Amino acid sequence: MTLSEQWKHFTGVPSGRRFITRYRARRGQQGSLLRKSLIVSAGLLLMLAGVAMLVLPGPGMVAIVVGAVFIAEESRIAAHILDRIDRWGTRIYTRWRARRAARSGD
């Protein structure tokens, strides 16, 4: 599956269920413990680099989010946390859009 197909599938899943759905799909695949450990380690390193980039030049928040996504692919707990954040962010975005539409309609 190509990256764009994966993205379409990911965004097609309702908000608040995206990360756990991806986690469950990954659980069905065969993978060695070494591979899973490398993915989680890469996620942790990206998150640490992101924290450092919050005070240094660089895209700190982007690195933190990408690292968290790496970890969520291998951890059910991380997937649930990211789903809650996704739901929360979607609610805030929806409210913001509604307020913006109401203001422009005046």
C-alpha cells in the first residue's frame, strides 16, 4: 500500500478511532521483536529531538507528533492517548470553524 493510500485510509476513519485502528491493523502483521523495538526507539528519539527543538531552531512540535505516531503503531496505550488528543483537537477545530462562519455571516 502506498503512502497516499495509507493516508486516505487513515483520514477516512472517524476522529477518535484513527490511531487504535492503525494499531490493530499493525498488530495483525508479522513482525519481529527487534523491528518493533527499533520503531519505538525511533519514536522516542524523535520525541526527544522534538523537545530539544522547542528551545533550539527546528520543527519541535512536528518531531514530537511524528515520534508519538511511531510509538502509537506499536503501543495500544499510546494509540488511545493520541485518539483522545485527536478527538479533542477535532472538537476545538469544529467550534473554531463554527465561530468563524458565524462572524463572517454577520
